[in-house]
Amino acid sequence: MGQDFERKTRRWIPQEIGRKRVVTVRDYSEGLAGLFWHNFFGSPFMRMFGERLDALPAECRKPLGEDIVLVQPYELPTEADTEAGRARERELISLLGPECFYDHEHHTLPTRRPILDSLGQPLH
């Protein structure tokens, strides 16, 4: 899980001498770095995704009450860095809206983000 987290939240930028490691997204105010094994989305994310959450396959989406949903792309965390795991993540991101996630291919921030309070915390 640690490697998956690093792969989605950090990247290396070539420098004149060597490379520099930078963050993809600093916090939720900049959007989401990607999907992980377990993704707990509260009301700001449920509002942002809206009905798109209902488009997810039932085995990947589990409501945990009125204000939170678990999105789990694959059964085990060891599947994260497999071709099947990456394909499932891409599928779910395309259903939720790629504009909500960091674009790792083009190194661009999400253009759609949850509405947060002035301190960068999700509004409930």
C-alpha cells in the first residue's frame, strides 16, 4: 500500500543535476491524487461526484450511512500495482469523472474539486 500511495502522491522531476521529488496534490483543496484500495468519501465528495457514484459497479461501492461511501476498486491491497488493478482504477475514475483526479500522464491538477471550508477541511 505504501508504494501505491507514493506512486500517486509523489513524482520525480528531472533537474539539471539529478531529480527532485514533488507532491502531486497537497490536500483535498487541490483534488484527489487517485483511487486507492479503500476510499472513504464523505458528503463533500458525494456532492462532487453526485449520481456518478451510482454508476460504479456494486462490488466497488458500499454506502456506509447517509454521509459516507466506501469505494474499493479491488479486493486486496496487493492488487493495486497490477495491470488489472490499474485498469479497474482507470475504469472507476472514468465513471466518477477524470476531472476530479490528478492526471498522472500529463501532470496536471484536477479541475473539479470538493467544496471545502476556509481551512481546507471538507464541509459536512
